[in-house]
Amino acid sequence: MSDPETQNQPLLAATNQQAAFNAQGGRSSRAYKVAGITLLACVLIVGQAMIAYFLLSQRGEITSLKEQSNNLQSQMTKGRSGEEAKYSTD
């Protein structure tokens, strides 16, 4: 008869190989998670930078619209005061 330890040796070797494979799979899975989180963080940072760029590029247009609004308001008040003076003299 054969020794019980020799019968178990191939099984132990296979178990060790499987454990090593699982450990490598766990490391690659962790690497994918870290890469995914890093990619997500980069996308969020780029998105924030784009929003800031678009807001800063629109600042000039907002300022010009405010100036146009102020000019129109002053023209309207001048027009009204001219009309009032015209009617009050008659």
C-alpha cells in the first residue's frame, strides 16, 4: 500500500497553485478597481476644468450684455423725460 502522505502531495500542490492563482486574480481585480477610480477622478477633474473655462469665457459676453442693458435703460429714461417735457410745454 502507498503512504497516505504521498497520495495527498499532488492534491496539496494543486491547492497551492490554485491559491496562488486566486491571489493573482485578487491583485489584478484590485488593480482594475484602482485604475477605474483613478480614471473617474481624472474625468471629474477635467469636467470641472471645462466648466471653469466655459464660465470664464462667457464672462466678457455677460459684461457686454450688462452694458447694453444699461445703455438701453438710459436711452429709455432720456426718451421718457423728453416726451414729458414736450407734453408739459404744450
